[in-house]
Amino acid sequence: MRILVAHASRMGSTAEIAQRVADQLSEAGNDVDVSPCVDAADAGGYAAVIVGSALYLGRWEKSALSYLKVHAAQLRERPTWLFQSGPCGAGSDVRTTGTPRAVTRLTKLIGVAPPVTFGGRLERSRARTRVSRWMASGTYAGDFRDWEQVGAWTAEILARLEAARPAVPTDRQP
């Protein structure tokens, strides 16, 4: 099965999650393309699509939102999953992180579930803005990604894709 994993990432954390998801999908025998949303191919060429974005100040990256808008009709016709990453800090809880309003509108338009939320990573060496550098030198600094959670979510996707696959007869009757 041909699958696209598109991502929008400023400091690399979300891109690394996308790559981990793609690796697991590939290990299961799928043909997987991983790409930044800004460069991602047309969704129509894939049997399934996964789109992920970093969360910054409670918002998705513009390139991820744009990809969902431009390809909404095609995404509506195939299995599509969304993820977001970004909560950082010892007190952050991915279970209570909300979905941005713009993303909620697009999930309704496309007919997909809200994004799953993964913890993020914030390192001073990768921080690009003054605010992110300041945050990366305090309690928000560190790697809060839960790779077991990412793996379990990907396994759920694989199970759903397998269940949706048409049955292939093992023996043919004359």
C-alpha cells in the first residue's frame, strides 16, 4: 500500500515523529513517502495519508493547514490520520492539549478524527526565535516524546488499514 506521511516542523521534532511513523509503516511492507507538507505530493496518489504538525502557541504550522485545505477533497476519499506534537515541560499533559480551531474545522470538512497529540522536544540548540530560546532554557526544555505512544498509534493505523484491505482468496475454486 502506498502511504504519504506529510509533516510541518520548525525544529525537527515533528519531522522525527513522522519518520518514525513512516519507518514502522514501511517495516510492515508498505511503500511510504515522507515529506514536509510544503513539498508533499498530491494526496490522490496515495491509498492513505498521515499529516502531522508541530504546535506553536496552540496553532498548527501554516504549511500543514494549507495541505489539508488544498487536498481536502482527496483526503475525504481515503483513510487519513492527523497528529500534532509540541507540549513540552514536566507539567505538560498530551491528554489535555486541545485541537486548534482551524484544525477542528478541517477535520469536520474532511471527515477525520481530531489529531492525536504527542509530546514535543525543545532544545536550545534548535530554537530559532527569541521566545523559543527563552523557553528552551527553562522547565520546557527537554525531549517529551513518548516513542511507545507513537508506536502504538502507528500499530492502530496498520490494523485499520489491514482490516480495510480487500480479502484475497487463498485458493481458487474452478
